[in-house]
Amino acid sequence: MAESFGVDAERYDRTRPRYPDALISRLMAASPGPDVLDVGCGTGIEARQIQAAGGRVLGVEPDARMADFARRSGVEVEVATFESWDPAGRVFDAVVAATAWHWVDPVAGAAKAAVALRPGGLLAVFWNAFQLPASVADAYATVYQRVVPDSPFNFQAGRQSLDAYQLMCTKAADGIRAAGGFGEPEQWRFDWEQFYSRDEWLDQLPTTGALTPLPQDKQAEVLEGVGAAVDALGGSFTMRYATVAVTATRTGTT
């Protein structure tokens, strides 16, 4: 699934939400310099935001299709999984991962980040946690389970709750502690909202991991059910987001 997102890189880049300016500003303020390694950079969404804030970004991305899109958008990218990627003696002021660290082994990834960071450098992994309106979430869960009855996904009434992302944060923090080389992890949170029309939400939904591997006919059936739920709300809704981050500072002198 980790390599299914590149099936439509243009749609992914166009529809996926950006990250709050407050997060990007805090990352750059906490970093001792401008050199940033972006793990699982995808199409370069957060990399371009960091560049706009004055950062110099190198991306690492396992999907060549996503990497090609990022390069076309002005981001330097090397194709590799982070665990297999070779820093080749290069060091960075910050290592970041935006909605990607759950695809990385949390201990091996933190250990690799420690190698790639200069002392005092920042490791920051973060996610956009979202909460759909209940009626839309329930419709998604119902139609998805009907269309894909043998799916391993447990939508828990279709709600992508903050609790699920908190589990990711806990796992990331535990991995950082186990790897060593960092101070005690901290957690940041930024709350915000985004308006979606029916068409905007249905355009983004196929970029999510539950839908990217599905055949087009099954995707269409899921989208029809979700679209009907959005129509019942008047054709649009406001999504509540919480961007959650785990950060830690590289310790030592070498």
C-alpha cells in the first residue's frame, strides 16, 4: 500500500491538504539551520512549504512516480526507502516526515535520522489527523464494508479519530527513545479547519490508502455512497483537522 499512492501523483498533490503555516514556522525556528531531509516526501507538498520558508530540502521517496512529480515541482529527491537510504556522509539540520513515518520502522528510522542529523538537529514527524462529520464517516464505513467485505480495514464507524493518530505519535516517540541519540521527545499540535465541496472531497478520497489499491468500479461505488452523504449535508462540509507532531533534538557532539 505504501507504494500505491503514486498511481495518480497529480491528483495526490492537487487534493491532499497542506500543513499549517504555524507548524512550518515552528519547525524552521527549531532547526539550527536550513538543510532539511524530507523522509517519504511524496510529491513534495511539505518540501515546497519548507522551501518557501527558507529551507533547502532533499527528499527521500520509495515511489519513483511520486519522486518524479516532486522533482518537476522543484524538489531534489533520491529514490529509496529511508531504512536503505545512504546518507553518504551528509548531515542535515532537520529530518522531517509528513504523513509518512508510519511506513518507516520507528526504531531503525530514528537511528538513521540520528546518523543524518548534526548535533542539535531536529527530528520532526507529523500527521494531519482529520475528523469527518459523523454522517459522512458512517456512510463511508458502510459503503466501503459492503464493497470490500474482506478488507483488513477497521473503520470504527469510518472515523479517522485523533486517537488513532495519537497511537502513531506514541509509537514514534517510543522508537526515538529506543534508538537513542535524542533528547526526550515532545509533541506539538495545531488545530485548524478546511472547507470542502462535494467535488473537492470526492477528488481527494481516492488518494487515501483504503481506496488507492481498489479497481475503478469499486472506487466509484464507494464515492457514490460518500457523495450522497455530502449531498445530504447541503453539498459541502467543514473538516476539523489537528496536525500532530513528535519532535526530538539530536544529542551528542559528533
